[in-house]
Amino acid sequence: MSNLRRRWAVCVVALVLLSWHGAVPAAAFPDLHGHWARQDIDRLAAAGLIDGMPEGLYQPEGRLTRAQFAKLMVVALGLGPELPAVSGLSPFVDVPRTDWSAPYVTLARDTGLFSGYGDGTFQPHRLVTRAEIAAVLVRALNWDTRGFALGPYADRDAIGGWAVPYLAVATARGLMGGYPGNLLRPNRPATRAEAAVFLTRLQRERGALYELSGEVVVAGAEGIAVRSGGSVLNLAWAPGASAYRNGSPAAYTSLVPGDELLGIIDAQGRLAFAEAHFADAYGRVTVISPGERRVTVVGPPDATWRLAAGSPVFRNGRPASLEELRPGDRAYLLLAYHHPGWARLLDAIQVDLEGSISEFSPADGRMTVRTPAGDTRQVMVPANARLYHLGAPIGRNFLRVGMQIVAALTEGGTEVIYLEARD
């Protein structure tokens, strides 16, 4: 772990000691604990796109009617402002104009999401099938169905001809998956959990899944600071806000500085949903291509990373350019989770000396280090050297015999200019 990452860890520990709130927030609905679709359901609930049942449960294995799914789609696509224009209308003989579903069904029909049947009915109370959902999603995204072939599913013969092109593109582009046994189950009524997952994928394709994108500065029990668009936003947690880190439910205080964060903000400007991700890499620099802003690091993993313009680069504790890096430097990279192959930050150290302190004189800074090869080496630690212990800056009086160190030295190799120590 690099000095930079340790410094972040120290910040988090300090925050937790000041305001500890270690419990993982409850799911948006009490019947979602441990459910495979909990994160997607929590996310959509925070955005106000889905509701629970009257008893406060979500009933993830329950089923949806065609009318209910029509409402979900109208809300998800932001068509709510158009509802008054169709109030009191209904194009179908089995959807009364006064029924709650009439404006949603009408709007879903008028926008081409749904169609009715040849006898003039909509069959609003019939359970919506996976094939029907695939068709609605593809229409909502205005995807061309030409050029896609449906895979060799074991139940392909059960698929109606009208649904084949929609299922072909929906499965090919990741909107819908199959079941064990190479089954697609197109005529199976979708569960409420499946509907939430499908809506999540729809919103992701539309770029409408999140309202906030940034990087965690610090997170506490009452609120969170997020760096976004060049400024820092200080947000309170909404009551019952959900937080996830690397795909698992997380306590608010377990979000770590440097985490990439995607979020949903409620009408009062509070953070109602937070999805944090962290990925990093550590290794030895072998190739530097400053013009392309590429660095190859022998890890694990061995990989070449690219840094966006403006991504911070440090060497020996100071801001640096890629031109200043040297093969053999130890490098720590914060990776861009949502952009594979890219790094958000690089922190490098020129490792001239590594080992354990065998002798040290705080008065004059003389230090003897035993290297992994068993040799000893004497260097000076001047008072202005940049020294860190587990991420926290220290004076040289803090150094003790037995500590493990890595250090960058002056050109002559006699004085320390940067040192990281651990017990």
C-alpha cells in the first residue's frame, strides 16, 4: 500500500473515531435482506421510480401486470408531465377512463411502448411476460432489431414469432439474460425483482441511472463530501439512504477517500443512494510513455495504464510529471473502475534503499539499514526529509530500530529525501 493510500486510511480512522456509525443501512424494503436484486431495487426506490406494497414490503418474487409495468415505464422515462394531457382518455375497451391505470396505459400506447390486441383490449390485469418486457425495453431505447440473431436457447420453440427480434437484440446487448439449462423462459411472467433489474439496465443504457458522479473526499455518519466537477459537495445522508461499496451493502463510514462514487440525490438535496467502487494496482514501473500518458507496471497485475489529462501524478511525495518517473520506481495507481485501462492517480517512489532500521541516532539523523540481502548501509536523515509512518507525516525523532522502511535518496546516495516507514 502506498503512502497516499495510507494517508486516506488515516483520515477514515479519524472520522470513524469522531462519529462512529458502523451499522450497514437497512434495505429500502424489509423483505430484501440478502436478496440478489437488492441493490437494483434500492437504487430505483431512491430515485422514486418504484414503490413497495401497502404493507411496506417489496415482494420481489411477486408478479407485475401489464398495467403496472406500463406505469413503471412511463415513470422511468420521465413522461409524467405528459399525463395530464391524456387524463380521462383510454384507447382500450377494457381500461375504463376513470381507472388509475388509464393515463399510463394511454401514454404507453401513444409513445409506442405497448400495443393492444386485435379485439381492442389491453388486458391490463394480465401478468406481463419476459418477452413483452424485452419488446418494451427495445422500443424505449429505439434500438434497431435488424442484424441480430437469437441464440440457440433450449426453449426457442416456445417463442412467438413477433418476439424473436426483440429477444434477439435484448439478449445480445445485455438487457436480458437466460436461466440455467440454456433457457430463456420468454412466456414466464416477470417477477418484481426481475422488473427492477430490467429497469436498471434500461436507465443505464439511457445514461439516466445516477445524478451524481465523483470521488469520495470523506464520509461520516451524518454526511459525505464528494469531489465532483472540480468542486467539493457536502451532502447530508437522506433518511434511510442506501450505501454500497464494491457491490455489497456498506456502512456510511466504510466509504473511503478516493472511492469512485455514483449517487442519487433526493428532492431536498440529500444523498439517497451511494454506489462506491475502489480498484487499485501496485507494482514496479517498467515502461513510461509520457506523450501517450501511458505507464506499464509489473504487478500483479502486469498491465499498461493510461492517465487522463489532469490526473494527479506524485513522485517521492511531491507533485510530478510522467517525464520524471523512472523505470524501477514503485508505483501505486488508483484505477478508474468504470473505465477499464485507465488510472485516476499515480503515486510513485524512487526506491534507493529498502530494509529494516538497525541503528538510529535521532540527534544527528544517522541511520543504519539492514537490507533484505543482509548488507548494511549508512545514510543521513536530514531534518527536512519527507517522512511518513503508515500514512501520517512524522519527524525523524519518531523513527525507531526495527522499523521497515523504503526510501528515496539524494543523487549521491548519502541522504534520505523521502521515506515510508512501518512497524
